[in-house]
Amino acid sequence: MSMFANAVACLLCLIFAAFLWKMKGMLRVTLVMFLVVMISCLYTALAGNLAVSAMENYPFRMVALTFCVFTTGLRENRRRFMVLAQTFWLWVELVGNVSLSQAGLEAPWIRLAAIAGIAIGCSFMARISREIEFGLIVLWMAVWMFF
């Protein structure tokens, strides 16, 4: 996928997280997450070449990035859910990389190391301020765009 399409996907994830920040109630959040998954799949089908094996986990990567950005808006247990969201992203990347390796394609293993490093760093933070939240969002977008 091109750099522009990756940037648009990153912007979509930020928009999805903004909608999730405004939702109250488990049913509404569940419906919005369903829409996030469906729109991510539709975007992947329209913007990417589905014949390429690297696209098979792209919608799940978008959902994982949305979860990571969404956790910055939580008030309680923010660090715990932040690490959990990054672990989900790490799991999606690991399964996708194993799938790519089995297909005989080159897998971006550096992305796994970057996400794991950020997740380990977050787990040792005592307090996460607004500045650190912004820095984490920038780091996640950098991992999304450049690795």
C-alpha cells in the first residue's frame, strides 16, 4: 500500500478513536466498533490490492491502532488498557508476520520490536500525562507509517 494510503488509514483510525471517546454505554461502543471493523475492511478492499498477502491483516491493524489511540482518553486504568491495546496490536502483527513468512514473503519484524518496546515502556510508567499521551500517539503513528 502506498504511503498516502497508509496516512489516510492512520487518519481514519484517529477519527474512529474520536468517535469512541464520545460514546457512552457498552451497546453503543460495541456498535461503533463493529462499524470500525467494517469500514476498515471496506477501506482495505478499496485502497489496497487484496491479491497481496500483506493486506490480509490490514483491517485488524487499523482496529488495533484505533484501540491504542482510544485508550489515551480513558480516565481509570489507562496504563493497563494502553498496554493491553498494544499487546493486541503486537498479537495482530505477530500472526500477520507468521502468515507472511509461511507464504514466503518478507515480514516486517522491526514493527514487532517497536510495538513491544513501546508497550514495555508504557508498563513501567507511573503516571501518564497529556504530553506523554500525545507523544505515544505520535510514536504509534510513526510505527504505523514508517515500519
